[in-house]
Amino acid sequence: MTIGERIKEIRDRTNMSQVDFADKINVSKQTLYKYENDIITNIPSDKIEAIASIGNISPAYIMGWDEISSLNTKKRGVSINILGRVAAGIPIEAVENIIDTEEITEDLARTGDFFGLQIHGDSMMPSICDGDIVIVRQQETAETGDIVIATVNGTDATCKRLRKYKDGIELIANNPTYAPMDFSNQEIVEKPVKIIGKVVELRRKF
């Protein structure tokens, strides 16, 4: 299910017209139409949060990172470490000191090993902002469209959307002012470029 389909699902479930729903999140009916039909995919974070609030679900569910749609259900959590900072822009060295902890659900914890990283930069805006915490499942592979944490030259870490193609990969920013980072298959081996995890959830503190 796409982000747009999830938004429409929430609107249908709340029995609201496009006009009423658009008014609730402070956008035009035309903009909401573009959200629901995936014409606009880089939806500002405040709109995602407003939609989540109306539907009483988590922003992570709308983004497709968490299939658990209940925002208020409190489950026993598993604590994971938040490590250093990771650049969402120009890659910086990932500092592997523990700066905080977060809880994830036991159901999620059973699906793999997890860590958190704090985002620094604006290349993944508007969906991921400077200072946000991303919850990452440790894995060495991912699919086109996944948001990943990747290391470049063994030490630099960056948060980007992955695109795979026959001759290599692209690490793509949501912010269009940043050019994609292209790596050939040879560069992937020689630099190296490694995926260290897939972003499965976003945590934002106010």
C-alpha cells in the first residue's frame, strides 16, 4: 500500500469528504487529491502528523515503515541504543557512542536486530528532519524505494532512499536540492559502499 492509499484509507475510515479532510490538515482539495494519488510523495512532516492525528494512528504507518497502525496502544517495549549522529546530507563519520535509548515493541524486536540513529541535515526533508531519530533494522540488503543507512568508504554514514539498477546503485535525497549519489558496481566494491540497515520507523520529539 502506498502513502497515498494509506491517506485515502484514513479519510474513508473517518467518513470525511476531500474538502473536509483537506480543511482539517490545512491544504487545498487539489493538494489532497495529489497526496492520495501519489502525485505528490514528499509530503511535509506536519501534514503527515496531522493526518496521523485524525486517523489516530502513527506517522510511521502512513510512511509505510510500521504496519502497526495503532497510535495509542501501549505495549511493553524493548530498549535499543541510539548511536551517534548520521548525516542526512553530506556524509559525516558515524560516531558509535550511545547518546540515548528508545523503546520499540516486542513484536518489532522479534523481527531482527535494531539500533537508532539521530539525523543531522536537511537532505531527507520534508519527511525526515534534522534531529529526528530513525529506528533501523540491521540488514545488508534492501530494495529499491527503501530508506537505508549506508556507509561510504567504510566510515561515512548517510541516510538516503535506495535505487538499484543493473550497473550500480543510487542513494537519493528527498530534498531535490541534493544530487543523487551514484556508485557503479566497481565503486561499491572498491570504496566500499555498504548498506548497514533499513529505516523502519521515525521518532520525532517536540
